[in-house]
Amino acid sequence: MAGTAAIKKAVTCENCSLDNLCIPKGLSQTEVESLGEIVNRNTIRQKGEALYHAGSAFKGIIALRSGSAKLLGVDRNGNEIVVDFMLPGELLGFDGLSTQFHQCTAIALETVNYCRLPAQQIELLAGTIPSLSQILLQRSGEQFDSQIQRMMLMRRTAEERVACFIVQVSERLKARGYAELEFRLSMSREDIGSYLCIAHETVSRIMHHFQTLGLIEVRSRQLKIVNKKGLLALYSE
């Protein structure tokens, strides 16, 4: 009986809580069932472990079910830089789609559970689910838009960058059904600094300043937004 109950409770594409954020959004019930038959689920990586490495063969599109990850790239001088942070419900792996080899390394920031749509099945499945290609194109486009926004952010002051980063994390968590005003920053100050192209000491100093202004409260990596409008005002024109 216990085994039967466990099977009934198993998470599938049809009953996953991330269905409005992941690949199934926009698919019909029949299409979601077809997708669910080939998706590899419940792959676990612990903090610090890689989901994939730069230069490794593209094995498919990954959807984070829980936990968060960072994407690392390498500049011309061989220095690692944080390209992006990924939250539950977001897709990653697009950096390997065009060349079939990943351009970045994806590292778990905490314990993560993810699903994978196998590479060899994407083209085949797209033939039976015409809207799948459009959905994957839309998701990759969203990440491209995010990178454009990041480049525009680099023109701002350090304080504006940190304020914008905090608000963006808040909004992304809100869209995924999590608390928007109090959350844990799984990324280190060094990672945030790398992403925003400022020193990690500057990140810590600015967060302390924001706390002094009554905009946020910080306890280790736990962050509470006290005045979201105030943060928005720091970088909104």
C-alpha cells in the first residue's frame, strides 16, 4: 500500500507545482502528458556540485524544481565570472544549444532538484508538439532579455546595481509563489559582486548602508525588505 501511495504522489509534469513557470506552460493536457513521458526527473545535486561543465556535451534543457544555481563563464584572462543566477522553475542549458557544447558551468548554490528534457528527444518531440519549439524559443529569449537588462544595469552606480538586484530577486521569487519581502540569498557576497561587476566588500558595505537607511534588514544571508518603494526609488528614473 505504501508503495502504491508513493507512486500516486510522485511528481509528474501534470501535477508539478511549477507548471505555470516551466516548459508545460502553454501546452495542452495531452501534450503535457507526452512531455512527462520523456522528462528525466528528481536529479539531485548538493551545494557546490556542477549540473554541467563548460565544454561538456549538451544533454538537454534543465528545469530547476527546487534550489538555486549560478552560471559561471570565463573571461579572456581566465577569470571566472558569474553570468546569471537561476531560481526554481527557471530553465538552464541554453548555453549549449547552438554548438551542442556548454559555454558555461552551472553550480548548485544549495541542494537542488531538477528535471531534464533530453537533447535527443527535443527535436523528435517538437515534431509531435509544434508549440514546444516556440516555448523553448520564448524561454531562451527571456534569458537573452535578462542579459540585456544586466548590461544596462552596469551603467548604473554600485548602489543602484545592488538595489536593483535585490528588487529583481524579490520579483522573481514573487512570480514563483515565494515570499517577496523576506528570503534567503543563497549566493555569497562574492558571487553577487561578480555578477554586478563590483567588489564583494562594496556589496557588503552597500547592504549595511541600506540597512542603516531602513530599507532592508540583513542577518547573514537572510534578507528582509522593509521599504521596497525606497529601493525602487534608488534606481528608477
